Amino acid sequence: MDTLVIQTLNSIFYAAVLFLIAAGLSLIYGVMRIVNLAHGTFYALGAYVSAWAVGTAFGLGASGSGNLVLAGQLLLLPLGAIAVAAVGAVIEPTLLRPLYRRPEEYVLLITFGMLMILEDAMKFLFGGTPLSAGSIMDSMGSIRIGSLLYPSYNLVVIGVGIMAAIGLWWFIYRTRFGIILRATSQDRRMASALGLNVGRVYVQAFAIGCFMAGLGGAVVVPAQAAVLGMGVDALILAFVVIVIGGLGSLEGALVGALIVGFVRTAGIQFFAEIELAVLYLIAAAVLLVRPTGLFGKA
Amino acid sequence: MPAARTGPSVPVVLAVAVPVIVAFAVLPRVVDLYQTELLIYGLTFAIAALGFNLLLGYTGLLSFGHSAYFGMGAYTVAFIVRDLHVQSMELCILAGVLSTFVIAALFGYVCVRHTRIFFGILTLALSQVLWSLAFKFFWVTGGTDGIRVARTGITLLGGLIDFKGSGSYQKFVYAYYYYVLALFAISAALMWVIVHSPFGKALQAIRDNEIRAGFVGIRVRRYRWIAFVISGCFTGLAGVLWVPLNGLTTPDILYWPFSGEIVFMTVLGGFRTFTGPIVGAIAFNYLKVYAVASSQYWQMVLGCVLVVLVMVLPTGIVGTLARLGGKLRRG
């Protein structure tokens, strides 16, 4: 019973991180019709920047274990997300905007080029060794679930995931900017004709998408160290999530992340060898039966 | 009814192709062993890119999962050499292309139901199924260590040429160069015939306007499927030829960034032309080898090349040269 609770929590933890990444990917696709192959790398960049910020400000070891230090470290974590959003805000007008008139293959290719550049930029900036902010996880301790212990920090991540889902939903469906975003997504030309500054909406949407990816990296780094190549792995899982849920759909990203989270946890437990293969096959099956995903609109 | 001829006539094509093949045949006498080896890699990738371009350039479908077929060819060879002790390269080619045919027919049947970005994601997802299997079933595939395929265990031309004893490395490189060159020439000729056949013309019609192509009676999905399978088989052949040269096959060649490299090669050369992928593959191979040798940040070098290419030279090397040539001729 206790194990079941812990495995459920693990699934939700995993789903929360995946949701953050996939929601950003889905938002960018929904508004701009761009499949961003560098999105996983943005996630990795967020993880690196946060780990670096925490490590530089507070030393590599857990120098102090006071509550003040912990609070400081937690406050530094979102820095990764902000940095990635800034990178996104620079990339969209310089690299992506000149290509919107061309066939979509070119945009896909340029995001692949961005991936290669960013991967090496991270290697250059942060070195080849893994960076961790594990001191946060250590100093937060763990809580008791039945007879087992569970790290408290994982609950924080789950909380961030839930808050991000609610926040994003509110942002898209309840604010004026959300209306503009949805209008641009539905008909770019019409939105432009009605006097909206589509170029600015695109920068903002891309930056928000990047922010979500960076946030995913920032919250995961106290639990798992940032390593080279983590973005390339994450991207494919984020794809699986949005393919299952429906490209461009927020609800889809949430449900997709939960499905992938639970299947993955069950997979590791019961069918470790084909755990990843099963996920890709689910994605392929959904794409075959319902190309727009479970929640997508054509 | 005589078919209307399009494109360059046969004598013109031969007048270009024969000197190029002859030049390739003479090259190992001029350049050293290492350069010869690099050229073999280049020619192998050229076969893969040629196959890939049947989909991208001629059918208008961007596959982001061609690593699957390259890897399928490579792993088939590794399996039959290790488990069935097959030595003959011809048998390897037969088995490799056959297994790629099966997997491409299966994946293609699923993928051609969609176009554009969905097609890309579907090919990507299916290729990653193979990757995760190769990665996880380590007691069969060796996991990340891969499977070693020693060149000493390989014979060419039905056992006529083997590579045992001293100086075998040199012998292997030279013999294998001509072997791959011959297969490359056959593949290129075959692809030329395919894209200039009525079938190839139908593919281009589908690329340009799917609905109209359907109206004139082309069975769009069936044609796309056939193109997909042919494309996969060419890439599979490239994977087969690559293994003895590399001496090792690892899950990296099934992982999706390798699919990206195949796309990169094709765009580097220019996917609107027949020769583009060939030039692109050979150029990409050199570019990558020298970038890796000169900097640990080679990925960044390649990434910058790709970005500049897409922004400034979207028609690739061949397309740009053709445009410059046209300008010069007009004065």
C-alpha cells in the first residue's frame, strides 16, 4: 500500500516535470505552428542555469543548513526559467522570424541547428561534469508515508506543476493577452488585420514557451543533476506527451503528461525493457487513430 | 504513345556521370589511405541521402526517422555476422536490405496516412521504438556498447577477397572503396531511373499538388507508401555498407539526432536537385570529421553551418552553384 502511494507520487512528480516541458512545446506549436526541436535543450539550459546559480551563490556543498539558506536557494531556482525565456526572446526575432514565409521544413531545420549550437554552448559554459543543486533536496528532508520515507522536495515539484497548470489555464482563458494569443493562433492574418501586433505576440508566446521549458529544468535540478544530453532525451518524451494529448492543446498536455508519467512508472516496475518502446507505440497508435490527439481540434 | 521525355537526355547524363565515376575510381591513387576511408564513409552516406531525398525532394515528405532504416540495415548485419557466422558481404546486403524492406513497409504503411508535420513526428516516434529496443535489450544488442563487426570476418564477392593476415587494413580500405563505389554507382543509376520514370513523375505531381494528382487517377497513398519503402531500402543499404567500415554498430545510429544528420546532409547539398544529396553527404562527412578533429565544440560548428545554410543558402551547395552558373552564362 505504501509502495503504491509512493509510486503514484513518483508518477505525478514525473508528470509535473513533463507537463512543464510539454506545455511550452504545445503552446509554441499552437500559436506559431513551429515544432521546436530545441525545446528539450531549453529545458536542459534551465536546469544548468539554476544549478549554476544555486552552486555559485551558496557554494557547492551544503555550507549552511539554516532555513534562510534554503529559502535563498529556492528563490534562485526560477533564475533558470527567466534566463531561458530571455534566450527565447532573442532567438525568435533573429532566427525564426525571417523563415515564416518559407516551407515549414526550414523552420524545423533551424531549430535542429539551434539544438546543436545550444548543446555545445552549455558544454562550453558549464563544463562536461554534471551540475546539481542536490543540497536543496537534502536540506528539505523527507516526510513519512506509512513506513516509508519520501523526499519533501518532490512534493514541491508536484505543487509547482499544479500551479503552472492552473496559472497557464487562467492566463490563456481568462486574460486579455490570452484572448489575443488564441486569436493569433486561430487566424494569424485576421488578428493582424484587426490591428494586433502579431510579431510581438509571437515573441511573447515563444518566450513563455521557453520559460515553461526552463522552469521544468529549474524544478528538476535539485532532484536530478543537469547532464549533457538530458534535453535530447526529454524532447522525445515531451513529443510523446503532446502527440497523445493533441498538438497545441493545454488540457492535452496535462492528460498526456499524466498518462506518460504513470505508464513510465509502471513500466519501470513491471516491463523495464520495453518501457520506452511502449510509450512511443502509444504515441504512434494515438496519431494513427486520432491524428489530432485526445484533446486536439483539427 | 511515346512518353514525353523530360530532364537531360541519356547521352548528356552519361557524359557527366562517367567522368565523375572515373575520377572517383582514380582518387585512391592520388589521395592517402585516410582520405580514401573518409570517401567511403561519404559514399555510404550519399546512398542514404539519395534514398532520403526520394521522400523529401521528390515526394515532399520530411521524414525525421530515417535513422531507423540505416540502423536496421546495420544491426541486421551485426546480428547475422555474430549469430549466424555469415561472412559474405553479399549475403549481408541481401539480409540487410530485406529486413529494412520489411520494417520500412510496416512503418511506411502507418506513416503515409499523414503528411507534413504529423508525418515527421510519426516517423520520429516509430524510429525511436527501434532505438529504445536496441538501447534496452542489451543482452541481444549489447546496449550502448553495441555489437562489434570485425572486418577480418568479412569477405567480398562471394569469398573471392578476404582480409586476413598482415597488411589487411590497407587491403580492406582499397578493396572496400571500389566495392562501395560500385554499389553507389548502381544505386545512383537506379534512383535516376526511378525519379525519371512515370512513377517518379507521379511522385512529383503528388508533391506539387496532392489533390490534383488524385484527380488524374494517381493512387496518392499507395504511391507514397512505395516511395517510402524504396527510400528506406536505400538508406538500409547504406547502413549495411557502413558497418564493416565502422567496425561497430551502436544505438547512436538509431537515435533521432542521426535522422537529423541525414536531413542536414540533404539540405546541405540541396534537396531540389538529384545530385544535391550526393554532394551534401560527402561534404557533410568531411565537415563533421574536420570539425570533430579541430574542436571539442564541433556540434556548435555544425549547428552554425546549418543555421547559415537555412538562412542564406536554402538551395544548398548544388542549388547555389547552379544559380551562379546560370548568372555567369547570361553574362
